[in-house]
Amino acid sequence: MDAYPIEVEFPDIGTHAQGNTGIAYLHTFDSGVPGPHVMINALTHGNEVCGAIVVDELLRAKLRLRRGTLTLSFANFDAYARFDAVSPDKARFVDQNFNRV
């Protein structure tokens, strides 16, 4: 595939690596009040940056829930770390394509 322009800035997600669950890049916030559990997962394929932008912004905003639980995650952070704007599709996966497993 021919190269195509990358017109958005990819966030530095390294500041979120620690997580708060004991799992890298996974953050869960429980309000302590019953309610829905919502999860937003970013970077399933490593080069789909829109979700990463949203999750990064939500974590930086330090939201406080009124009820329920919110889980925010960056799934394929190894592939994301390999992203190169010159060859954007090469960062789609590291070992295996999730769509083919």
C-alpha cells in the first residue's frame, strides 16, 4: 500500500504505562456507587490512533465518576511504540494480526 499522510499527532502514552490495576496500560475507576461498567479500549491494532487520543485525554482529565465503573485501556502498546508515519501500516501488529488469529 502506498504511504498516506498522517494528519494527527499521536499522544505519548508512556505516562499511562503504570496503570492502576497491576496490568500495564490498564486503568479502572470505581465510583463506589452501583452503576454500569463501561470500558473504552484503544489500540487494538496499534496504529488506530483515534481511541488512543480519547483514552489519553480521559486519563489526563482525571475524571471522577458519580456512579458505576470506568475502565480505560491501551491494548496493543508494543505495536503503537513501533509506529512510523512513513510506513503506518507496519505498526498494525508485532507478532500476529489480531484479525487473523
